[in-house]
Amino acid sequence: MRITTLLCFCIGLLSIQSFAQIAEREYIDPEGKIVNFRTLNWADFVGKVHDDEPYTGAAVRPAIYMHVDSFEELPNNRFTCRFTVKCAFQSVAWARESVRKDRSYFYLNHEQEHYDIALTYANMLKVKLNSRDYGDNDYQKVIHGIYTDMMDKYFATQDAYDSQSNHSLVKEMQTLWDMRIKKCLENNTDEYYNSPLDVVKSVHYLVQNVKRLPNEPVKQFLTRCRPIYSEFTEELGNKVVETKEWSTEKAVVAFYSQQYQKQEEDQPAVACTRLLGDIFFTKDKISYKRALIDSFTNDDVPTSVVAVFFANADSDANKELIVITSGEFKTKAINGKKYKVSVYDNITPNVFPARLKRLDDVMAKLESGVEGYTDSKPTKAKYKTQKDVEDALKKMGFN
């Protein structure tokens, strides 16, 4: 993997100035594609393959852009600026067809993390620039100094990541960097890029405190704070729910796709995919506590989220979290879409569990079935929509 990054900014409201620091002087389209609201997929890599790099399987092209939106005058010839900093994905990023097919997730994860490093430094740069004031006589020098210092660290980190992991080929170092990058990404810092395993392994824990950046869009927040080794696709981004159902502050419900290996005795390992449901509880204006809702699988068939809502499903007055999922089956026994209704109890206010409590007895009464054919006989799923479930719960006596 070889990385080229464009970094440029202009102080348009003060005077026209521009600076550029680029690994290799090649033209990159201004702005690029902003994909901070989801993780990358191979369809993003549309650039021409570099045949002059025979040992490179893929190359990502992040770019960091910045400009001033506004400024405010202060006493003593000083002022503050409001910077916008964007991390964009460039269309010149490319991947060989062999890489897309062979161990594609492993390689895609490596490229994703190059982009994650760029996003982390872009976020850090924005915070650094927006958290201070400037003087009329030296603002260009100060801004350029902040910019240059941040970008020097950025390029050093990208180089260290590739050199230490040997472009992902040294598995032990790649795994360590996976955790380092995840830890830095969700905490908006670069302090963990040199950390040992015992410092960064906490990214595997269920319960995490994560911070949301000022004015950060919810999908960017969820992408940045996703569980390690998981993907946040555009489809899953459309299933995000923000709710005050269980507290006075908004909680956020999100789902992530994660690959795992399943191996039966004396059989080769099979790659499977599951959904991880997470709920982020607000602790204060910037801090969230992440808890696991559940791991959703449907007999190892890829699972989709159909609906997420709240409805009363037990004896108390509070509403429970309801998740409808489905999976497409094409086997001798089942040919069609199998639905599943999962129900989770409400929490005690301001008490954040590591994992939500599943109401198995209610779920047993809401067993849905298959829309299609079971044992070659046509069958209908009972509960495919929110209304189906709500009607069933009312018949059970829940309001």
C-alpha cells in the first residue's frame, strides 16, 4: 500500500493565502468524496491500477482540506476563527482485482485504517485551530505552524503504520495497530499510536466511554466509534435511531456488520457475518457510554435490520426496545426470508448496563417464521413490520 495525501487550506476571509504539503506532487481532485459517515468498500476504489507498483495490492488516497468559515474580532488586535476541516476520499484510490477477491476484508481493513488515521488528524487539526485566538501581526505564521506540526506527525504515523506492519503482512503488528488506530479514532487523539498492547486492548471491551466532537453529525460519530473489526455501511446508517425514550437526553441506536469465522470439527473455517447492535447513552454533552444491545445472526445467513422501535412488552409502564431482523435463505429446507423479532427490557434511568436484557419469554410468543417456502410448502411470516408486532403486543394485553 502506498499513500498520497493532499493537505491544503486557505484563509479566505483574512487574506488569500494557501499552503500545500503533499507526499508526491500529483494532482488530486479538490474536495474528493466525503465518506466519514460510513466505512469504505471496494466500490470506492475506482482509480487506475498502478502497474509500476507490482508489490502493492491497493492504495488509498485520503485528503485533508481546511478553510475559514468566519472570524470574530477581539480586543487588542486579536480574533478567533471558525475553521472547517474535512477528510475526503480521493477517486484516484485503486485496488487490484485479486485483492478485492482474495481476503478482501483483511486488506480493506488495512486501507480503512489509513483513512481512519487521516480522519483522526483532521479532527485534531480542527480542534487545535478552533480552540485559540490569533493576532493580526502573526496569524499566518501561527496557523502555518499548527498545520505543519500536525501534518508532520500525520505523515510520520502513516509511515510507521506501514513500515511496522509491513503493509499488513506482519499479522502481530497489524493487530496491534488495529487496536492503536481504533483507540485514537474514538478518542480523537494520536497519543496511542505508540502504545503497547496492554494499553490499547480495551477497545475489545463491551462497555466504552466515547466522546462526540462538537457539532459532529451522528453518522460520523457512529462511524468513528464503531466496534473494532466492524463495518458501518450506508444501509446500516439508514437504520440509526436517536431517542429520548429511556432518558431525558438522546440515546443513539446503531448497528454494525462484523465478519467472523465458524468452524465445525474436521471442517474448514467458513466466513460468516453478524450484526452488532449498540446503544450509546448520553452521559453529558460530549460523552457517551456504549452498551451492547445484542449480536444478531440468522443461522449464519447475512442479517438485515427491518425495523427498530419502542413498544410496551411487559408488565411495567415503560416501553421496550424492539428490533426486527431478517435473513434470506436458499436451502432445501428454507427458501425465502426468515424474520426474527427481538425484545429488550428498558433500563433503570442513568444506570448504563454493559448489555441490554433480552426478554426471551416475549420473543418466544413473537416467533415470526419464513416468508417463502419451508420444506417446499408455502409459508407466511407472522411479524414482518412494526405494525405487525405492535398489534400482536396489544392482543397480549400490552398497551
